[in-house]
Amino acid sequence: MWSDHLTAKRRQRIVERLQRILPAPRAGSRGSKTPLRLPGPKGEPPSPEQVAEELREQTGFAWLDGAETGHRLYGRPLAVLTVRNRRASVAGPGGRTRFAADGFDLLEAAFAAWSGAGSGATLVGYFGYELGRELEALPDPPPDDLGMPDLSLRLYDSALRWDGRSWTLEATAAWGSANPVIEAERVLAAARRRTVAEPPAGLARGGVVSRPSRSGFEAAVERIVERIASGEIFQMNLCRRLEARLPARLVWPLYQRLRAASPAERGAFLDLGRGRAVLSISPEVFLSARGDEVETRPIKGTRPRGANPREDRALARELLESEKDRAELTMIVDVARNDLGRVCETGSVRLASHAELMTLPTVHHTASTVRGRLRPGTSPADLLRATFPPASITGAPKIQAMAVIAAEEERRRGPAMGALGWISLGGDLDLAVAIRTAAAARGRVAYHAGCGIVADSHPELEFAESAAKARAFLTALGAVETV
């Protein structure tokens, strides 16, 4: 159950294993934020794209890509934590250890082992959708053919932060690192000399295949509508997976083209090594927590962008006036409020805004904002246990919708439809819903496009919505679906 916790004895055993891999931080450690300045007559800072080019060959490179609003770039993690099928692997300066552990238990133990490092130490990575099976009794998931971890987190002791105007180094000296400011300034100086090359087009090999096919997806929509009519569920998010062959050397160019097709304030590139990566252009906030204040921003309702300004305005107006889409969003807001209510103070969970228009380069959406105040002592692991997976990519009622997802979808979601972003060991966090997200592994790339199915859903319209959500991915690949 979501409310289960590690016993003190079990937590301590895991903490001891973690601290053999990476020792406890030095007592009294604190995070620091240092503005970075570049010397010389050309003192203008490098762009995030230039810094990414400079860092991306480093082990464990990660880019939390905030478009115009802010970026965080990381390299050379202190420790790497993964969980797959409830088996944990942790690697760091002290070697590698493997043991049985759930993903959220490992997160809880990591805070117990290393939280003294303060806010300058950050866990960056993703929580795959199937981690939800740790929290509720669910059927076995669909087949897994990519072999990605269920959880992948890397612990960094520094980050380069871009706020749209200048660079800041956020760091901790909890593990006695060399002066990180000197290294950060060296990286920026080298990045300033970088030229960001235009990525090649036509990346896909052999076309793009949908699983299920169009007819299979539309048949699944019909079955789900029947389930809704029978009272089994009220709403469900149904995904189909688009996949193509993609050599490892083209994974980075694909991300460059993805973010050009649809810049996102919650995008990410996570290099997992051995040709594996997660590429996201998500626009959706799952959880943002600062101190005891927490926010989630579910998205529902989609229309494609118009061919001209008049058509575009008409499509946006149609979305805002759609009773179906508003009802769909309202149901998901109720799920999100219930999830936050598990760990927030009574009466503090509130709807700050509802059904506001969100316009992206390829689609229009509506979004709502739900806020709450966390109870004292609520940890990031507690918050994630209470709310994971995100409401908008499950359904209502949430647990039964997840059971139907396991029955109807042909492939495991993996990193897609989970959560990705950063968690500070000081307790703050910022996680996106992993929509518009691709996973690259084993010479292939897979991208999930989902739709919210309700009582009056039409199969052909839901397929069209999934196609609109996949447009940026297909544009980036320079390919079309294989019929």
C-alpha cells in the first residue's frame, strides 16, 4: 500500500549499504549558490545548448531543459541508483552493491544516508510508470522489450543553473570535492567556443510502427467506453507506443530536433549509458515542492494548432468551450486533490486555477493548478508514495483505471507516463509528468502518446488526438507512421 514504510531495521540495513558506496556527508554541510562570471572582453555567457554540447560526453550527463524559463545541467554523478523488478543497484566511489528493494524504499533510505549534504546535493532522474505496482495491488504489466530501469536516479554534488540571463553554480562540499567554481568557469569558457551544429533530418530507420495499430487502438477505446458504461471506471488514459529503429549515435540529434519541434518548460535529456537515454519535451508539472508548499498542474483536453491564426483561435475556443474536455479535467483534478490530501494538512488543498488554456507549438491544452501545505515531517518519498503515478495519466478511480491500463496496453510504459526531474536532499523537488517522452535502448526509440477516454469518447477522434500529441516526435524523426 502507498502508506507502507520501511521498518527502522530494514532502513538502517539499506543505509549501511549506501554509505559503503558513498560515505555520509560531512557534518554541518550546506549548499551554496555562486554566480558565475566569465573574464575577457566577450563576457556574454554561453547558451544552454552550448553548455550541453560541452558536458554531454561526461558520464551521467543530464539536462533538465526549461526552454526560456531555466535550465539545470549535470555531469559526473557521485552515485547511481537504479531499481528494476524490485532489485536495486547502487554504484559510486566505494564500488557497487545489489540487493532487494522497492524504488520508493530506496529513495527513503537515500535521504536517511545522505540528506546531511543539504540543498546543493540533488537526485536527478526518473520514476517509471510501473513503480505504481509497489503502491497498489495491480495485475502484471504488459511485456517489456526495452529493459529500462523502473527507477533511475543519479546523485550530483553540483549543478549549472541558467535563469535566462546568467549562470549560477549550485553545489555542496559535503564530500570534499575540489573547488567546483573553478571547474564550472572552465566549462562555461569552453562552452562559449562551441558551435551547436544543426542535427541531421530523417533519423528513423525503417519507418515508425504503432503498438497497437490504429484499428487495435480504436478497438481498445470501444472496450474502455463499454467499461465506463458498466460503471467499472469513469475515465482512463490509454496509450499507444510509436517505435522506430534508431542507432545510439542518433539519440542526441533526435533530442535536438525534438526540442526544436516543441520546446517545453519541463523537458529533459537523461543519458543512462550504454546507448540508453530518456528524451522528454513534457509541458506538465507533476509535483513542485518548496518547503511545505506543494503544487501539481494536471493537463487534460487537446486540440491541434490551426493552419492559420483564425483557425488556431477557433480550435482554442472549441477546447475551452468543450463540456467533455472540462469534465475530463475536473475528474482528474479530483484525483489529484485526493492524492495530495493524503499528505497535506486538512483543509489546505485548494484549486488555484481551473481549465486555463495552455498553447504549445503543436497543440492546445487546458490545465488546472492544485496546491496544498504538507504536514510536518512529510518527506519526498512520502509525497511520491501518496501521489504516484500522476493522476492525469491514470484515470478515475485511479487504482481501477491502472488495472485496466495493464489489461489494454500492448507494451510496458517504462519511463514514459511516470515522473522525471530533480529532488534536492534539502527536501525541495520539481518533477514533470513524463508525457511527450521517448526512451532509447537496444537500438530503438519508443514514444508513448496517450488520450483520456470518457463515456462519450469516439475512437477515431481519440486516435486523432494521439496523432496530434505524436506530431513533434514524428517531425523530429523525419518519419511517418507505417500503416
